[in-house]
Amino acid sequence: MTTSCKGCSLSPSSQSHTSLFPSSFVIKESLFRKQVHNVNVNVLKHTYGVESWRRRGIFAASS
């Protein structure tokens, strides 16, 4: 993954930066952000464990 574009993703309002790239780059960036989101969700699942989330759901339903 390239982190060279962190600055422009933080401030998308900078016209000078966005005008350098074609619209296909914007599409790629949105897809990249979705991938990052999915990775974060997977990391959370692995960190806290899917089973623990299921148990919490069962406890919440039974109580």
C-alpha cells in the first residue's frame, strides 16, 4: 500500500492536487478506502474474537 497520498486524502478540498489526477484515480481511491475499512473490520474481529461478539449477542438476548 502506498502512503504517499495521505495528505491529499486528508484534505480533498485542495484543487491543485485533485486536478492532477483523472477521474479514474478518484474511483481507485474510493475502492482503496473501502479495502482499508474492510481490513479494519477484520482486524477488530481478530482482535476481539468473533466468538466473543457472538457470546455478547447471546447474553444480550437472554438477559
